[in-house]
Amino acid sequence: MLSNKQIEEWIKSVIVKRFKQRAEGDYLGEYSVRHHPSIHIQQIFHQLYRPTSPIEIYSDKMPRYTPQPDDEDGLIPIDEVLGSYDSDKRMVVIYIKNVEKYAKNPFQTDADKLKYIVELHEYAHALVHLGVYNKEDEKLLRGYNPGHETDWEPYLSSRNSTNTTLDLSVHEFLAQLISWKILTEPELHHLQNLFLKLMKKQPKQYRMSKVILERVENDVDDKFRHILNWAQNHEDMSSIPTDVNQREAIESLLFNIIP
């Protein structure tokens, strides 16, 4: 049995270790509620997942990527190899064995760090699909006839329809934008380098220029609202086409609304 002095020394050592990890930017808070990607995304973007947050599961499957004719060698697509978001089931899947495998090689990092970035990306897809601004949530909850109760089916039907009109390049671009915005938070700066390394291993639709990364980092909270409103509801930006050149239009808009 440990003595009181031994217990006191152990507690001190843990506290010192935690402060050292924070100082070195190497601490994710042991996945506290505040730091879980789903919570962090909702906090930063002032949105809620509705009607519920996505289900999250880990899978031992180790899917492989089949390169396309114009692909570079050695790509590790987030959504095919490391994780996925199933909009029909509203489910985030993390391919945990692949995360652990690629964390070791080529990224030479801790698996929890890579998993955090993969989760960010998948929960960003879910935000585009299911996110509702806090101030609009009450209106949705009260949008039923007297004597009845909240019915989420019309909302889900509308969101499912809107989600399918976005092309793949826009889905991936928005997920990467949202993820990078989260990583601009001071406590997560230490994950930016890993994000950039992972981005270099992605197909072109996942990649963002240095200029866009800098503009996102300098953005203020409410300017993302315009892009998300269009992606979620096709509001405010009816000039953006829903069938062609979506990514180019959004990139152009990003340059226009972010000084």
C-alpha cells in the first residue's frame, strides 16, 4: 500500500508531466469532452448536429486505395483509407488499424494525433450535412403544429437532398476548410504540421493552397457562415452553381469575403 507521501509524489509527477506536455504542444487532453472533435467543431462554428450527433464506430477493416490514372504515387485518402462519413446512416467510421499503421509510417507520429485529424475531417462532413446554427435551433424545435411535437423528418429530407447536390470536390474542400479552421485554435497549433503532411498525401480535391490556408487562419467566425449556409441550405449564395464549378465558385467567394 502506498504511503501518503508516495501518493503525493505521484500526483506531483503527473501534474508536472501534464504541464510539460502542454508547454511542448503535445497534449490532447486525453480526449476530454472539450477536446473531442465533434464538440470542438460545434463550439467553434456555433452549430449543433441535428437531430442527433453522428454515431461513431471503430472498424478493424483495412481498406486500400485504388489509384486513379492521374494520381500521384503513395496517396492515402482520408475518406477511403482512414475513415468515412456515411450520410445515410449518419455515422462516422474510423479505420483504426489503418490509422495506427500510417501513423507509424509514413507520418512517424502518435496514432491518437492522426486519429484526431481524421475524426475532425469526418465530423466536418457531418457538420455540412447536419449542422444548425445555435440561434436557429429553437425555431426548428418549435416548428410543429399545436398539439404535436418536433418532427425532424422534413429537416432531414431537405438536408439529404441538399447534401447530394454538392459534388465530391466541394465536400472534401469544405471538410478540409473546417478541419483547418479548428486547428488554428492555439491549443491545437501543434497538429497543423501533421495536417499539412497528410494533405500532401491526398488527391487534389482535398488540397488547399497556402493562400487559402492563411485566409482561413485569419478569418473571423461569422464569415464562414456564408459558405456553410449555402452548403447546408443553398441560402445567401444563389449565384453559386449547384451543378458545375462549385469548388471554383466557393474559392472565389472565399477570396472575396475574407480580406
